[in-house]
Amino acid sequence: MPRFSQPYQILTFLMDIDSLLQKWRHNHVMLVQRMIGSKQGTEGGSGYLYLRTTVSNRYKVFLDLFNLSTWLIPRAYIPELSPRMVQTLSQHTNLSI
């Protein structure tokens, strides 16, 4: 439905941002490992070992969006809309916002 196109695109872009952030974290971890190995990090932390833990689902910002598809109902189980409901929905999709 066109009505849900924009929200779908926004959710997709948020997941894309999260994926890009995960890729950046992974690349950063690899860079740190190459440059300083297992030495102490800049803030006195464990450096590479700490950064490696940030490349996990625990640090995904929008993890719930990635898991949302788990709850989708297969189309075969969704009942047909009544003609009255189709008419009602078609009237609402023609509204200008």
C-alpha cells in the first residue's frame, strides 16, 4: 500500500544506518588491532579487546527493527478484506495530507 511506503522506507534507512555503523565498528576494530595490537587503548581501556565486544547485536541501535520481520504474518493467513473495508481504505488513501 502506498500509505505505508514512506514509513517502510524510513525503517529501512534506519536499518541501513545501523548496518553501516556496524561495518564501521568492524573496520575500526581491525584498524586498532593492526596499529596497536593488544596494547592499552587511548583512554586507558583494554583497546582492541573492548572494541571487539562492540561488534555484536548488543550494540545495534535498531536491533528491534531487524527482529520485526520475525512477527510478520504470512500473507496466506491474512483474511480477505470485505468490499466495504476496501472501499473505506481506498477513500482514506486518496486524502491529501
